Amino acid sequence: MHALKEIDTGVLKDLLENKDIHLTDVRSIDAYNGWPMRGEARGGHIRGARTLPEKWLGYPEWKNILQFKHILKDDTIVVYGYTPEESRKTALQLVEHGFQNVSVYNGFLSEWSADDSLPMEKLANYRQLVSPEWVKSLISGAAPLEYDNDRYVVCHGHYRNRDAYLSGHIPGAIDMDTLALESPETWNRRSPAELKAALEQHGITVDTTVVLYGKFMHPDNADDFPGSAAGHIGAIRLAFIMMYAGVKDVRVLNGGYRSWIDAGFDTSTEDEPKQQVAEFGADIPARPELAVDTPEAKEMIRAEDEDIICVRSYPEYIGEVSGYNYIKKKGRIPGAVFADCGSDAYHMQNYRNLDHTTREYHETAAIWKHSGIVPEKHLAFYCGTGWRGSEAWFNALVMGWPNVSVYDGGWFEWSNDPDNPYETGEPKGS
């Protein structure tokens, strides 16, 4: 058996002060974000740690993640988790891949998290990004952490594809087509009256806790998740519109249906009936500031303390493609700040981990800062029709950025007006 060096709390404190290590947290991303999964006194992660969940060892792309996170073979690496076994497994994998200076720290539960004087961090609004274990506790009638409501709805989001729901879903979940809350003519949120009727039909009031999720395409067998490539991002789109309408407690299952399956939990194929309610309970929109329309977007472009953020792929941004077969014009909105989504209009690789959970927030914040995207400004995220913009917006929301919106019209609405300016080609100074 390979002998690994184990360090104690005092040594780790010294190493952190010297900034001489790459501290690696191998617990779940949900524990890293802030959920106290083992009853620890303080949820979150040791300040400065990066996330590399032990779960990811099973993915073929695991070694690529090391490069992606700039974890180099000559770095001093300290691995920690909830248990010595969890830490050791990842540490040994690193050693087998040629890393020379790997140690483990096994005092997180008993010492670090229990000592208020030792520095920890967490995702500001981690409660809105829930784990499969949290959802399991909710639907089983237990008392989940950070929950004090007596009414909830678990909602499986999809776009015109009830088969994705009927082929397997979280037990007790109802389905919601994204078209219930957005219009296929404009791809913008529906009118207040339409939103009110749709939410009431789905049993949702202003005080209902709503947990949203969707399906991702399985990497090995797409037939397992029919029509699901856009499912989970559609669920986040629904979350944005529900919050705009006024639902006070909206949560998203981190990693969607895939995280539920990975956790080994039971599924259902029952077509759950929707329990209509008589009254939503608030004037819609209760939070109009979450949505920006084209006139305000134009004002934001001119403002010093506001930005609209383009969450599209680079080929879309420079006008090589429009991104959609129903959008003819190619190009970008002049003055928009680019926040690359990934390969094309149907992927968000730059905002997700290997298992489709939301990317480590330190990484997203650092990338945005490099592009000039900062929390001190009012930011409105947009894409082609609102879905990718909504996911990037949700990232900013859970990071606790105080003034973030979605520019709902996006490139679809902007490009349909011939009077609106646009640009193509490489941006100046690139």
C-alpha cells in the first residue's frame, strides 16, 4: 500500500499563509458550495480550496480537468475530504498520474470546520442550488436543511417533450413545458396574466417552494434521455421567470436529473396530476427588476455602471453563424461584453462541471473579472433567446451578485429590428 504523507491542522495553516499549496477539496460540489452534508458546524470549504470531487474519478475526462484547473505535476497538493478513505482515493490517483508532492489532511470535520477561527468560504446563495440528497429528504417527508415551508412543488422542466418526463422523473414531480411561461413567437416571458394562469394551473403560489430540474443528454446513451439536451437549462429558464413573477423560494437541483441518477435514487414514470390553486397571491411581476427589455438594454450599453453580457459562443459573437435556424441575421450587439458559453448555441460547457453541476464559482468569477464583468455593475445577461442568458444569470445570482438581470429579448429580438446596429468580425483590440 502506498504511503501518503498526512499533515495536521497547524501545518496546513502555515502552508495556506505561505500560499504555497494547491488545496483540493474532494467532497461533493454541494458540500463545497456550503451544504453541511455531514452535520459539520460550518458548511462550505477551506478558504482557497479548489473543488475536485472524488465522484469525478470515474469520468474518462478526469485528467483533462487537472489541466483545466491548472493543477500541475510539480505543485504541492494537499487533498482533503470528509473521510480519510475519500481523500486517499483521489490522492493516490494523483500520485499514479505522476504528481510528486501529494499530502492528505484528515482534520476537516473534527477540527477545521469546528473552529471558528479557521478560514472557510461558501457560495453566497448556496441554498438556491440544492443537492439530490436535499430533494430526497424533501419528498420523503423529512426535514431538509434550510427549509421551513409546508408547501412545495418539484417540477421537471422540458421543452415540448413530455416523453422526457414520462420516461423517468423524480417521484412526485410534475412536469412543466417551458412554453407555459415563455412565448414561442418572441421567446420572451409571457404576459403577467398568462404567467398567473400558468403558475396557478401548476399549483404554484408566491409562497410555494419550487424545486426545478431537467434532463441532460447522457454521454454514453442518448436514448436514455430522449430530447433532453436542453432540458435542464430550460428548468433554469423557468426558475428565472418564476422569480420574476414573484415566487419567493425557487431552487434548482444542481446537475439536474443526472445528479439524481448518479446518487442512486429511485425514479418514477407516473404522470403526476397538477394540483391547481385558486390564487397566485401577488401582482405579477413582483420582481420586475430581474428582466430587462430592449429599451433599457440600449440605456445600459451607454451607462458607465451597467453592462449587457453576451452569453453566446464565439462563432455567434463574431457573426460566423446566427446560432439558430430561425434567426437570419448574424452578428453581435455593439457594446456588449462577451462571456463565452462554449462550443455553440446548444452548449454551456464553460459554466458546468464534468457531471453538469454548476461550475466552481471561484472559476466563473475569475473568468468574468478577466473580461471586465464585475459585481459592482448592474448586469443583464443575454444570448439568442434567453436560455443561456438565464443560466449565466443564475450563476451570478447564487454568487450573491446584487444587481443582475436577464435581457430577455436577446439577439433574437435585437436582430429582428432593422434599425438596431450590429457588428461582425473580430472585435477591436482582440
